[in-house]
Amino acid sequence: MPKNLVQKILDSHVASGTPKAGEPVELVIDQTLTQDATGTMAYIQLEAMGVDQVKTELSVSYVDHNTLQSGYMNADDHAYLQSVAAKHGVLFSRPGNGICHQVHLERFAKPGRTLIGSDSHTPTAGAMASIAMGAGGLDVAKAMAGLTYRITYPEVVNVRLEGELPHGVSSKDIILELLRRLSVKGGVGRIFEYTGPGVKNLSVYQRATITNMGAELGATTSIFPSDETTRAFLARQQREEDYMPMEADPDADYDEIVVINLSGLQPLAACPHSPDNVKPVSELAGMKVDQVSIGSCTNSGFEDLMKAANVLKGKTVAPNVSLTVSPGSRQVLTKLIENGALATFVQAGARILECTCGPCIGMGQSPKTD
């Protein structure tokens, strides 16, 4: 019987239960990630289980949230996270290496793997054809201890992309269009699988923006196939050996099909106070802007920041605007230094922040009154 991509990966990881929409199943988890705002408790729980070494294929502890360290408590947490990682066989990504989802995509995500992370935007790795899900810290600790992860087997929605993005339209507009149509509750109990001829024109970074922000749909996760674009990305990351082609079988069934004609999209923006309050940018033209924060795990990749740098080149940030830039990883920051784009940001008057989550979670850069 033909299977879609979600079924291929999930069914190969089902330890118990019936792989049918709405039924509870226990999944074997290959990879885990934590970040420092949620990780401390997860590792305390792992230690309480008496596990010597983690049982997963790979577990990574990222420090990318509480990095301002305005008091000793964050630094103490980081010291604990580093020591417990060394003790139990967890890789440790220290402050400054980058945002967990960006770094995991670059260094560790693999096609066909299952990943759970103690952060809601863990589905970013779906851009690498992983089944990647946000989970509670205790669930992540259990997975590191070799226990299964229980979910309700999801419905699978086929988002078929047709055509090509017009000039000035980004992959962010694809996920905003989905939010406009389906709302922040439209993905509950569902996985969104992207297919169609429009997929091949999207880079891995563009795919990652979509899978990342699929969390705002309330989706279990989102996923793209592993294709030649995936292989080329992994080759540039010097880990082409991790490549494996993966896609849905011809004539695979889905619970719903949503078609998006990329050629008909226009620039969109999510407005206060919900990600599904989506309006065309053309309707917002002329609105006064006080603060701009470029970065976050949704749009902090190399391509995202190069687009912003090209817009700013030879220009100066308006005197009434505060502009901050947060590169997603040390790798991205290094590339911006090497090609001169970082100088473009600095010369334009931008403030360069650490490679961390930063303003997205309210960690610094509070805006002024009103």
C-alpha cells in the first residue's frame, strides 16, 4: 500500500500501538535537543532516573535563551548543563554557538530520523525530512533514558505547492498564507507534508522557515521531502554522507489536501496579537515602525540576513527606529563577516546581538512605551 512520507518515517518508529489517525502510539526517538530555559529541569529528571549514558542516537544540550546573564543564576545553570552533558554523553553547545533549531539543522538533523526537543519550534528540522516535534522536558528526559514517546497518531495534510515565488515574496509568506486560511488551531493533531513542483524551488533555509512557523498552526510538526536540494545543503555543511532520498510514494493517501499557488502569493505580515491575523504588506504601507528585530529561529539563516543586508546597503536606519540583528548561528555570523555583510549592518546603524533567541522571547530589547 502506498505511503506518504510521514507514514514512512512514523511507521518505522512505532514500538507499540496501531499506526492509524487518532490512535495512541509509542514512538522510538532517535534524537533529542534541549535549550537552557527548559533543559535544566529535563536533566535533573534524567539524573533522577539513574541513567548512566543517554540511549538515543544523538542528544544535544543548547544554551541559546538565557544568555544575558544579568545575575549568577543563568551562569550557574549553564555550568550545570555543561557538566551533566559531559557526564551522560550529551553534546553541549555553549552560549554563542547559535539558536538550537538553526544549529541542529546545520549540524545534526538527518532525513528519516525522529527528534523531540523541549522547545515548541523543534519542527524546524522537518526541513531535513525529520519527524521533529516539540515536547515537554520530562518526555525528552524519558527519550534520553531510552523510553518511547507517546503521541496520538496524527492526520496528515498534503500542502501541495505549485508555481514559483514571485520577486519580493518569501517562504515566510507561504506559512503566513496557511495561517490566514487555517488559523492557529488549524494544525492541531495534524502533520503538514509539503509536496508538489513548487518544493524543488525552495532552499533548505526557506523550508526551515515554513516548518519552524508551522508550530504557530498548532501542528504536531511539518515536513519536506529529502531531495537534491537537501543533498546540496548537506554537502555544503560537509556532511553529505547523512543524505538519504525520501519522499511520498506515488498515489499516497492524505487526510486533506491544501493547494497553494506560489505564483499568486504577495508579501504578507502577521499583525498583533496573533500569528493568524495576517494582512497584505500593501495594506500596512506607511505604518510607523519603532523597532525592527531581524533574526529568531524562523528567519536567522544566511539567506535571510543577506536579503536584509542587500536592502540596507548604502542606507541608514531611520533615527526613530531601533534595528537589531541576531544571526542564527556562529557559522552564519562568520559568513556575514567574511563577505562584508556584517559591515553593511553596522554601517547602516543596526545593533548586532548574540547568536541567540534574544528579543523573540523577550530577552532584552523591550520596546518603549506605547
